Amino acid sequence: MSAFALAIDQGTTNTKALALDPDGRIVARHSVPTPITYPRPGWVEQSGDEIWRATTAAIDGCLSAVPEPATIAAIGVSNQRETVLLWRRSTGETIGPCVTWQCRRSSDRIDSLRAPEIEEAVESKTGLGLDPLFPAAKIGWLLDAYPHARSLSDRGDLCAGTIDSWLLFNLTSGVVHATDASNASRTQLFDIHEQRWSEDLCALFDAPLSILPRVEDSDARFGTTQALGRLPQGVPVHAMMGDSHAALFGHGIRAPGAVKATYGTGSSLMTLTERPLRSRSGLSATVAWRRSGRVAYALEGNISVSAQAVAWMAELMGLPDVDALSTLAAASEGGDVCFVPALAGLGAPHWKDRARAALTGMSLATSRADVARAALEAIALQIVDVFTAMERDLDAPLAMLSVDGGPTRNNLLMQLQANLLGRPVKRLKVHELSAFGAGVLAGAAAGLMDEAKVEADLKRSSSVLVPNLDEGGREAKVGVWKAAVRSVIDNTVVR
């Protein structure tokens, strides 16, 4: 191996780095946890400086594990989307925290905009419904919460951006402030039809256009690195994509008709479309990626709390980890116990940001195993909701679900997913599909990899889980879930 691609995936709870050889094989990897804080109910934040420190540690750990001396041909970056921060252009000093995608602190700002004509204007330009998930209102919140930020903006000394642009700024020692079209499309400030920042949307959300990054193709040559630890100077950053988009790319999906689900702290289902598709079912239109100026569009459903709900439940039950919860869940035969994990509101297809979690259907016969199983089933049932909404929008059935993410290692969860979806679930051997996709895109852009060959090799290694629950049992469980979700929505308190 004379050269390899370095892939960085900056996720909500971990930052990973992978080294991919020219055949797309992972030859080294390293992961570093990323702290999260919850200063108030509904508020979720991280430190930009901590994220950067975790990134440099992940890079160094990965490069130290590369088995032989080799050149880094290119870097690809994937990132947790919709998390946004401000920093000084001149010094790189952060202004306030990273406000994460799960954070609901901008709910009041969003509520003040809820008028039919405004919602129509925003969705028609961006493909996204009004929700605190998206960064536009968060930028306005940060500018108001840290008043000196606006004076820095007026002097041209303020940058705003999603995590990809923050990492790029640091990788290039402040030379480049840029993002790609996939991340830009998730800000609610980007016109996905015109492929540019919208002055009207920036004015609506009180987010100055001047502080936003330059928007490039997803496989652009964004800039080159400055020397940093084991990372040498002059390595091209040749790909950036949001994590869900990078996972879609990593699955080898290049045409409409296939759908993938990425399981993580939250989850995302995404499928390619021929054009921006206006959802009738609570989903979002988005840019999957942009290559050589050509835009690939997608339909997506975002789930706010997914694997995080299982970790939360394990801690609440006094279990040592998620594996212990899964072992306990396997002892239950299921039943009417249902957990609706609205711990940070409900995302797609419901979009109830003030909803709160509920555990329903319990009786004196309910066991700890039943509650543990309900937590796992909640991950799968949220996927079912979005998958069903996607079929409605596409006016066509979807035959299979392709999956990725750390939770897909859990065999019980994946069998529950197949059973409750009533469809086969295809699982690839690579679980880090976001990092993998960004690495392959960078490797292909740099001429290191044969993209088609890498995709074919990966698909040959997949395995498929088929449903083993009868249709009556599936419909009964989904019915209990729908009733529980409806109860949560009906009892949501609007402040």
C-alpha cells in the first residue's frame, strides 16, 4: 500500500478516523468519545474546541495504526449535521457552544415564524419544514445570546458553520471557510433549487449571509492541510458530506429505488429522487450530494432519538451497558409495553419538537425484560414510521432496507427491524458507512480508488435478515405503537 485515503467522521458521541487502502479496505481505525452537555431541559450542546481535540486525537490514533509507511492521498470528512457554531475568523476562537442538532433552544424563535405563508416559503426553497432541528434559527439565537458576535460580524471577523466547515477551517489553519452542498442544504438557509445561500432566508432568520461558508461540490478540492501531529502538510481535503449523505454514498446507492437507514444517536432514512420531491408525509427534500456541478436529490426522514434511547434506558435501569439491556430484552416475548422515545421531541414524520417520552401498556405482570425489549423495539418502530411515509411520498412500495451504523451489530435489533417492517434488512460488513462513504468519495476524487469496484466488493459481502413474524403479529405491534405515539402527541404541552 503506497497511498491511502483518510476518512474522518465527526459524530455526536464519537469522532472516528479510518484509513482506506486503494481497494476500499479499512486498514486502520481509531475512535475518540465526544462529550455532550445538557444545561437545561431540551438544550443539548458541545464544545467546538473539544470536538477539534477529539478529531486530532482520532487522526493521530488512526495514522499511528497504519501498518506500513504510505502517503495520504486525500481526506474525506463526514459530520453530524445541523450542529452549528460561531468562531472568530482571525483567531479561531469559538463564540459560545456548538448548538447540536438535537437542541430545542430555538423553539420559541421557530414558533414566532409559524404562519402559513412563511412555512410555505421556507419549505419551497429548502425542502425543510420549520423545526428547531435546523441551524438557521440556532444561528440567530447564538448571535443574540452573545451580543459581541454581531459586532464581530459587522467587522468581518465572524464565521458560522456546521461541523464540517469548523473542521476544515482548523485543518487548513484558518485558510478555508467552506462547506459542501449537502451540509448547506440542511441549514434552512440554502435554496436547493438555485444552489446558493438565500438572502431572503438569511433575513428571515436574522443570520447574516456574510458569516456563512462558501458552498462547494461534495468532492471539491477544499484546501490542503497544515502540519498537525502525525498529519503532514499539503494533504488535500477532497470530500465533505453530511453523515447521512455519506452513508447513502457508501451503500453504493446511485439511483432512485433503494433506501438506507443510518442508526446512531438519532437515525436517518434516505432515498434518491430524480428531483426535489415535496413531501406529503412529514419528510424532507434535501441535496444528497453535488459532484461536478450535478446535484443528486434525496428524500429523507430524520429521527431525533434512536440508539441514544437504549443507552438512556440502560442507565435508567441500572444496567452496565447496552449489551446488558439487549441480553435482558431477549428474555421477553414482547407484548403491549411500548416506549415512545421522545426524549428530544419527535422528528419525522411527526415533527413535534415539544413532545416528551412515554412508557405505556404496563401492568403488574410487566417485567424488566419487557421494558428493555420495548426500548429496542422503539428504534425499529420509528424506522417503520419513516419507511411507511417514504412509500406514500414515492407512491411505490420499497422492497428492502439497507442499514448501517454501530447499532446494526445488534442481531436482536436487526431481526426486530425486519419483523416490524415486514421487509428484508440488508446489512453490510462495514458499519462505519458515513466515514467509509466520505473516504471513498475522497479516494475517487483523488484518483486513488475505482469507485465502482469498491462498491461491488462491499455489496458482495452483505448479509440479509428476513422477517420471521407473521403479518397479524406485525400489525398488532405497529397498532400498539401508533396508539402510544398518538397519545404522546395529544398530551404534548405547548408553552
